Amino acid sequence: MIKSIAIALALTAALAGPVGAKEAHRAGEKAAKVTLVYEHKLPNAPGKSIKGILVEYGPGGYSEAHTHPSSAFIYATVLEGSIRSQVNDDPVKVYKAGESFSEMPGDRHSVSENGSETKPAKLLAVFVVDSAQKELTYPAKK
């Protein structure tokens, strides 16, 4: 029985083809940790809320390419380490602790990853978004 399982696993691996280090790295163990840290309705903007999202990247960590709700304006500040980021077709830029960037409604965040393979990184993304909006990130269409 165990021999049959080992053969089946070996055959599956052979049929799947070789997996490079980058593909294995992207398989999920390096995904960013995302935590809602605050949420408040804006009293002077009916129907809008401000939501703070802490994004923590381990060494070599990343977020897949994504978009946000069409009502969302995002202002992100790097709290620790460095973040490689690309929005739309702009050049990839590295932001260091204390630096900020923004995303407009409808933008595509193509690259969002830790700038280091050895040190962690964190950023705080502040969303101004429709209060009824619960989902804040969608996988980008390829």
C-alpha cells in the first residue's frame, strides 16, 4: 500500500514537470498576512468608512496581483523593512520604512512583495471605501 502511494506521488510529480524555486516559493508558504486593525464610519462622508489593514510580509513574502473595490482609495505606509510595489503599468518601485504610496479606485496592484529575502516587512494600508464593502481585495484577472 505505502509503495503504491509512493509510486503514485512520484508519477504525479513527474507528470507535473519540474517546479523551479520561484514557483515553489510562490506556492503559498510566503503569502502575506493581512489583518483588519480598525474600521470607522466617516461622519462627514455618509456611506463611507475608513479601514486600516496591516499587511505583514515574512522574508521573501508577497501578495498576488490584485485589485480593490471600485469605491476604494488606498494610502499605504511602510512601517518596517521595504516593499516592492507596482501599480498599473508604472515602474516597480521599492518603498522603505516611513515612505508611502497611494492607489486610486480601479488601479491594478501588479507587484506587492517584501523587498528582502531575509528580513520581515510591514505596511499599513488605509482604505476609504463604501461602508457596505466587506471584501477589500480581489485576485487580478490575467
